Amino acid sequence: MSGLVTPSIESLVAYEGGKPIEEVAREFGVASPIKLASNENPLGPSPKALRAAFEALNSVNRYPDGVAFRLRHALAEAYGVGFAEVLHGSGSNELIELVVRTFCTPSDHVIFGQPGFAMYPVIAMAHGVEFTAVPTRECKHDLAGFLQALQPNTKVILIDNPNNPTGTYRDVSQISDFLRQVPPEVIVVMDEAYFEYVTASDYPNSLELRHLRERLIVTRTFSKIYGLSGMRVGVGIGPAHLMNYLNRLRPPFNVGLMSQEAAVAALSDHEHVASSRQHNTTERERLSQGLAALGLEVTPSQANFVLVHFDRPTRSLNQALLERGVIVRPIPMLPRALRISVGTVAENDRLLTALAEVTS
Ligand SMILES: Cc1ncc(COP(=O)(O)O)c(C=O)c1O
């Protein structure tokens, strides 16, 4: 196949998400599997978002609003930023990819943490951009390590805070110091996919740190607490001239008509966000304690998932869980760990029971 694609695309392994519920039902003959593998909101979407999406369904003979005027307006107001500083993406994933695609040439360099969001290396490799993956320290991003990894051609730094798959975060003073120390020409992306779930009082809202450096882009998503993973809506917030460049490469109708309407409605449903956060806080704690009671080490998490460590490779454990209709997420880079999303009360109970069976 040589010559058909670039060597970096040749070496890529396609991103594998959590196994779909239907696939597990079919493959393992389980009547009703539960999915705790993709950090979705187990309470579902806001009823207001559902209604808005249904209403929009009547108009799908038309293309969506390519500039997402209503959505970006609502976001700009909610975040207290200018309209031109907000951009919509097909998930935040698309925006992160757009940053690398727009600003990096093959002679540039990108830095991110490892293990971190699994798409970062895929994005860098897909675009033939050299990267340094900085190992986490005690499951947290090693910000000093990021600074040491800087090269004269470093163009972009990607930081997910909280980090997926560890669930850990860096606090406001650590992130502020870091943002001050990164050279001004580097674009820092603060990926805050789990922002709304965080309960720690010293967690930074990077939108409030924009004065520390000009080249800062913050990403958020409707896939997590807003319960709209299937709608594919992400948000990027940054200086207008950077967003303007991203907009030049953005596919014209990247966020669908129903998705835009659902996101606008979801954004204003503060009650749904609050109850989802409350549920997650309570169940994250209960799940963590239940796992600890099974003798397992759990990395303290600020997100809607926990990283659980085992004393053996988890491949066969994962298989045994699938046979019981419980879908969790193996992490290829951490063969002795599993990432488990916080589910409903019943789902978490079922996970704990199944884990007790397969580990005894
Ligand atoms: C840290 C992080 N960033 C970004 C994403 C992308 O999410 P989406 O494209 O659905 O917004 C995810 C998804 O799991 C994530 O964990």
C-alpha cells in the first residue's frame, strides 16, 4: 500500500469508542446491556432539547444555518464573550481537529498528555504533525513536563482538564502559571469537555483566564452533561481572529438543524444541568466507594467517569463483564485499568454486582 497514504496515516489505528449496546446484545445474547463506556449523561437529554429537536424535524428539507447564528448568539451570551469569539463544531472533537489542521504544517510540533483524550494523537498523526505525548504523573497532567517538551516549532498544546481517562484536574493556580509560561506564539487549547461536572472549588474556568494569554482556545461540548452526544455539538471560544481562521476550514453545514435547536434549548435548561451534576456527584462518590469496597484502587475523579486499577490485565475481566451485559472501557495504554462511566443508580448497582462476581 506504500504511497497511497502518508506513513502516519498508514500507522494509524481507527478510534474505537465504547461498544454499542445493540452489538453487545447481539454478540453475547444479553437482553438489556448497560453502557458505562462513553461518559454520556445517563439521565438523558433535557426534555426541552428533545422538544426543540422534534419541532426542527419538520424543516429538515432545508440545510441548517451554516453560521449557527442562534446557537452562537446563545453561547456568546451564556459565556459573556463576543459572537465572533464562538464557533460551533460537530462535537468538540471537530474543533480540536480544526485547530491542528488550520494552524499546523508538517514542520510544526504539538504537545499533549498521555494517557489523555485518545483522539489527540490520532489528530496529530492524521495531519502528519510531529508530537510529544507527556506522561501523566500520578494520573495528573505533568505541566512542568509540557513546558520541558516545548520546541522552537511547537505550535499547539492540547490539555483536557479534567483529563480523560484519569478524571483528574489541575487547579486554577497551576493552570494560570502554566498559561503565563507558555510562549505567546503557541496556541493552547483548554479542552473542558467535563467542565460542568466538576465540583472542586479550585477548578479553573479557562474562560476567566483569557487575559493571561491571547492564544488560548477553550472547548466545551453538549455531549456530556447536556446529554446530546448523538447530536454532535461542540463549542470553541477564542480570539476572533483565530476563530476566523478555523471558520475558513470548517465544513459549511457541520452542525445539523435539529442539533442546533436542541443545543440552544439545552443551554437554557439550567435545572437539567443542575440535577445531572447532583446525580453525578452523589453517584460518583457511591460508585467510587463501592469499587474501593471491592479492594480496587480508584483515581479520584472530577468528571462523570472513574479510572479503576486492577492487579492484573483487564482484558479477560472486560470480556466477563460484557458477557454479563456490562459495557465499560478498556484503555489500551493502561492494560490494568478500566474506565467506568457513572450511570444511573440501577446501572451502578449492576456494575458493582457484576464486578464483584468477576473479581472474586
Ligand atoms: C476530553 C475530551 N475532549 C473531547 C471529547 C470529544 O467529545 P465531543 O466531540 O463529543 O464533543 C471527549 C469525548 O469523550 C473528551 O473526553
